[in-house]
Amino acid sequence: MHRAELVIRFDRGHLSIDDIVALAGGRARAALSDDPEFRAAIARGADFLDRLLREDGAIYGVTTGYGDSCTVAIAPELVAELPHHLVTFHGVGLGAYFTPAQTRAVMAVRLASLCKGYSGVSVGLLEQIVRLLVADLLPLIPSEGSVGASGDLTPLSYLAAVLCGEREVWRDGVQVPAEQALREAGITPLRLRPKEGLAIMNGTAAMTALACLAYDRAAYLTQLCTRITALASFALDGNPHHFDATLFSVKPHAGMQQVAGWLRQDLSQAPAERNGKRLQDRYSIRCAPHVIGVLTDALPFFRQSIENELNSANDNPIIDAEGERVLHGGHFYGGHIAFAMDSMKNAVANLADLLDRQMALLVDSRYNHGLPANLSGAEGPRAAINHGLKALQISASAWTAEALKLTMPASVFSRSTECHNQDKVSMGTIAARDCLRVLELTEQVVAALLITVHQGVWLRCKLQPDTLPEAPLQQMMAQLGADIAVVAEDRRLEPDLRRLLERIRSQAWTLYA
């Protein structure tokens, strides 16, 4: 990974979703604050735990077992071994590994929480996480195995293990034993202090990291789906006055109004000569601001919930070094992230459904106002053997159906686990993974619609050469044209779709200010 110029400094200050996304994408690098006051605050927590141990204090997860085993006392001579056992027996993850970007996000989010100074960890532990981030040595973390209360124990055990030189890492896209990778990078494996294994693992870092990445993708989709709607409206010879400012002033949802405003930027508001057009376009065009606007209006709430979790101490127990107290609670519970992700995936899937309906109008000669069936660009005798976007519409419908199927909220499927100690759990990590899958499917629908509206606008301009799109749509057509050709003759569209997915996920197009 190239060395990024932007530095995200970790201390007790506020971090944003954007900071985590930049670190995840390799556009920023992590640095631990060298402020003496910050480092002293971290050290006070570890020193306080040391003093309690010397005085034979009973500390959950330090001199006791974990979870339901909290009543089991640990002999003093075994206390030092306990963190390693916690890390070891949680090595039970399965499923696909988190991607490198997701793993960087997980590491950064856990570091952010530990830097709040309420986890009783040493400065050395924080420095070790930063060393791994800077060297881009990324723990191989299986994505499945967390119920999201007692935190993301199993996924985060893989981070804890790698800090100690165990298990495996991604290094330049290749799996390497952690011990070898650390040695070759000149990094000494960590020996976990009392509570440090628990502090790393007993929190919401995995779900929160995925939520940060989901938020960034969802926010971009609100703009991209709006631009697609404008192109679809033009291709369908639609009525732009459905997005009139006065019309939208009477229903004061700010996000919905913003979407309507973007559509006004993209579509001519000149007085329309009806020429037999429908007075009212079908809902997938006319009501697009009302659909996209739900997600747009929800984004500030999602950001607040995710960033509150990102900037929290969320393990157990909380170490109050100033007040010299050990506080037992449940901050590892990921309910806020679970709710945000369950809600976000619903709103995002509705975007897929909206675009799927727009595509159905565009390819159907009964509803597309004079365009050829399936938007085929073939003419003359060859038109009979060409089928345009017929199969693409089937695939888009399949992706939409799968996205809609995944909108069942994960958070309502709480399980009682760990001898009924964890008897109500958040399922936040499952909700976040579901949300990312819904985003992935919706982005596939978006890619299909970009091909569709590009084709539809081209055909409309051929049919009505005196009708040209407004400047923003002309610019978008030129940008799309640099990646995909019009479909004048049937061809395999998978390469076009994959190229467009790369553009969508890299947020290649600047859309609205």
C-alpha cells in the first residue's frame, strides 16, 4: 500500500466516519498521539489495575474467569496466562475473511475505543496496533461468529492474537504466518497484560467498522440514484415539473427536498409543451425523491449513532483510574449499530427496488414513450436477432429480489448464549454484514441502470435530435461513454458491469455539491 500523506492521529479526541473510511482505503495513515497528558492518562488505567492486583483485589476478567465463569477465582500465579487463554479459545470464526479495507477499519475502530483511556490497557498495546496499521500487516479475521454482545469477541480475538505474533495476516494480499510477518517487519510480539485480551475483544469494533464503511457507500448511492433518475426521466421523455420547488416546499422532509433540488439541477424547468405526454409520470419517476429521500433524511441519524459508538469506550469492565473504581456494565452491547444497520439496509434495498422499476419502464415499449423494445440499438433486418438489454433486466431483477430478501432485521433474532449469561444480544455484526451485502447487490442494480440510462438517453436523442439533456446530464453521459459503449449490437455486458462497479465503489464521479 502506498504511503498516505493524510495522518489520522489517535488520542482521546473525536474521530469521524470519514477518518475510518480514509484509513480503511489506504488514503490516510494512523499515528498515536505523543501528547504526554494523553499517554499519562492511558498509563494511569494500567497502573491502577496493577495496584489492585498487588492488593489482591477481585477484578472481573483479570482475577476471575469470563462471562458465566466470573465466579471462578484465578490463582495469582495463573493471572498472567488468562488473557492468552481468552484469545486462544475464541479462535472459532468461520466464513469469508474481512477484506483488507474492512480489517483496517476494524483495527482503527478498536484503537479509537482503547484510546479513550477507560480500558486499563498499556500505551504499548496501542503502539502495537499502530505498528500493524503502518506496516499494513492485517489480521485474517473470519467474518462470522459474533452475536454482537459481549462485543465482537471472536472476530477481535484474531486481532489480539496477531498482536502477539499468532495466527495469520494479510501482507500485500498474501496470507503469511503472523510470527513471520512481525519478525520480518521488526515488530516484537506483544505479551498481553492483565485485562488486555478482554479489552481488545470485549467491544463493538467489528460491527462499528463495517457500519462506517456502509455509511460511506449508502451516502454516495443517494446521489448516484438521483442522477440515474434524472437520466431515466429524460430517456422516458418525462415531466420535470414533478420536482418543482413549490411542490416540495409543502412537505418539509429536508432530505427529500434535497433530492428534488438535485433533480431540478439536472432537468430543464422550462415550460413544457405537453405534446401528448402523460400529465403524471409513473411512481418510480415521480416519487423518486420520496424514496431516495428516506435514506437521505436518515443519514444524519445513522452518522450520529455510528460516530457515538466509534467515539465510545465499549468494553467491560470500565476502568475509572481517576475515581479508582472498576465499573461493571454492558457497553459491549451493539444495539445502536444493529438498529442503524437494520434500518439502513431497508432504505438501501428500496433504492434497488426503485431503480428496478425504472428499468422495467425503460425497456418496455408500451411505457417508454417511443423507444425500441429492450432499448436495442440494432436497426433494419438485424433488429430481429438483437435483444438489447432483455437479459440485463432479468439480472437486475434478481439482484433486487435478493436485496429485498435480506431486509429482515437481524436485531430481532437475539439468542441466549454462554450459559444464559449473554441472554440478550444485539446481532449487530450480522446486521452490518447483511447491510454490506444489500449495498453490494444494490450497487449491481445501479451498474445495470447506468448501462440502461446511458442507452436510453442515446436512443432518445436519436429519436428527438432537437432535444438535448441539460449540462450535468451531458457531462455524465460523456463520463459513462468513456467506460461503456452503446449497445448497437448484442454483446456480453459483464465486463461493462464490472468496470462500472469499480467506478461506483471508488466513487469516481463527482455528482452534486
